[in-house]
Amino acid sequence: MSNPNKLVIREWSEADRPREKLLNQGRRALTDAELLAILIGSGSKAESAVELCRRILVDAKNNLHTLSTMDVNELSEYNGIGEAKAITIIAALELARRKSDAPLEERKMLNSSKHVYDLMKPILQDLPHEEFWTLYLNTGYRILEKQLIGRGGNDFTPVDVRIILRTALSLKAHAIILVHNHPSGTLYPSNADKILTQKIADASKIMDIRVADHLIFTDNGYYSFKDEGVIE
């Protein structure tokens, strides 16, 4: 019989639910158990998905490599983990293994504004709304990860500098590149764009992280803060 005082995930504070936490705080804010809970979706009558995943991880000595060696039958022994959920966990861990095996040379080097433009053009071209992205780079200016920071209307996107810095630190990024589009077609930065760029650059400098460039996209071209000498 389930504990009448036990809360299922949908009854938790919204900030504590794994999916909402990922959306609001970013993937790096989640524990291994919370990430696994998103994969399986639900637990059992006796425990939430997060509690179930915590128990599985404890049995795996909190080691994802150990967890990745478990097969469908072993995972299915847990109440709340059927064949489909076991396969989902195994597939996700296999993707993670393949990602770690990918050679660093395959990561695109972003040492010019044109390279950034070519990378982001398929994402930003023809958008009717504004999006703000951050690209995180290693010491060789190869991309570690790209992240959508905010999505707004025609001329405004909310940007949380803390999210940018938190992700940069977790990735051990050497530098970042800021990118956003102007659906209005205005190629040049607004005063708000300049102020935000300086704000991020100042905050990043404290963490010994360099803002290498800020690109503004339109459907017909781009503006580079670095190329124009606004960023050194």
C-alpha cells in the first residue's frame, strides 16, 4: 500500500520537477537520478520516478559506467521499470558512450565570424521571433556546446547571464560567442545589445572566460562585434 503522505512528481513544487527544472535551470542543474527520471517518465505506486532512479543508481554504486553494463533483464527487475523503460535507459547511455568516443577533431572550430554564421544560419534564418544563443568553446576554439538562452518577440529576448556563466563553468569553457537574430532586418546592434554584451563580458572576465564575439543575424547577413572592433 502506498504511503498516503507521499507526493508524486506532479504534486511537487514546479521548481523541483525534473522536466521543469531542466527547462528553467538547464540540463546541468539536474542530478543523474533526475535525468534518468525524465527518461522513464514515471515510477511505481510505491515510489516516484526520481526515487526509483536513485535506488537504481545506488545499486550501481552511483556509477554511470556500471549502470551502462546492465541489460534489459537486470533493469526490469526493478518495480516500475518495464522492458520499454529499460531499453530507453540503455539507448540513452549508449548515445552518451558514442558521444564521448567522438574525436575532438570533429568539433567545428569557430575562429572566425563566418564559421559562426555558417553554423547558426540554419537555426536562425527566417525566424519570426528573436532568439539568443551562446556557443561554448574550448582552448582550441572548438565548440563544446551551443545553448538557447532565451526566446522573445520581434525585438526583445530576455537573457539570464547566470545561466550563461553556470553552463560555461560546468563545461570548463575557455571562451563564449554570443549570437542573436533581428527579425526586423536591422543589421546593427541596438544600445540594449551593446549594454548586454558589455554586461556579459564583464561578468565572464571575473570567471576568466572570454567573450570572443557577438553576432547579430538577419536573413541577409550578419554583424560581428569582433570584426567591427567593438570586442577585442
